[in-house]
Amino acid sequence: MPGPLRTGAWTAPDGITWRRRGTEPMSRTRLRRLARAGARVAHVYLSEPHEHEGGERIVLLDAVDGHLADGGAHDRFAVGELRSPDGRALVMVEESC
């Protein structure tokens, strides 16, 4: 099943439909800016997307930041930005084995 970054959209359990913004790879700068601004964070790994909050959010964002710092050498994460109809941001992380 293709993930939200490939399909371009994801409807969260709360009914909000998030649409992909752009197709370029996420930069570390953009990731950090979105994280500081309080963007929601969702993660796909062997299942449907689910959101991370609190400590789990920090751990996931740190792992993604480390991956991006490494130049994405192992293609472990695909990361993109999605937006809600009212302009809120969500960082979507698709993780592969």
C-alpha cells in the first residue's frame, strides 16, 4: 500500500485531510523549522500512519534529523510536509525496513 507521501494525501483519524506540499526532499533546516513551530508529526512503519506526541515525537524527529545529517545515505526515511485545509503543518515520516 503506497504511503501518504506517494499518494499525496492522508486523512487522519480526527477527519482532517492533509495534502502533500511540494515534492522536494525535506531539508534539515525545514524539518527543524516545522518542529519548532509545533507541526504535528505522523509516522508510517509497517502499518497505517499514526501520530507521535511528546517524547515519542522528539525521539522520531531526532532520528530523522540524524538521517538527514547523514545525507540520507541508507534511504531509511522519506520525509515530507503535508498541510491541512486551514494551513496547519504536519511532518510525515515514512520509514522502511
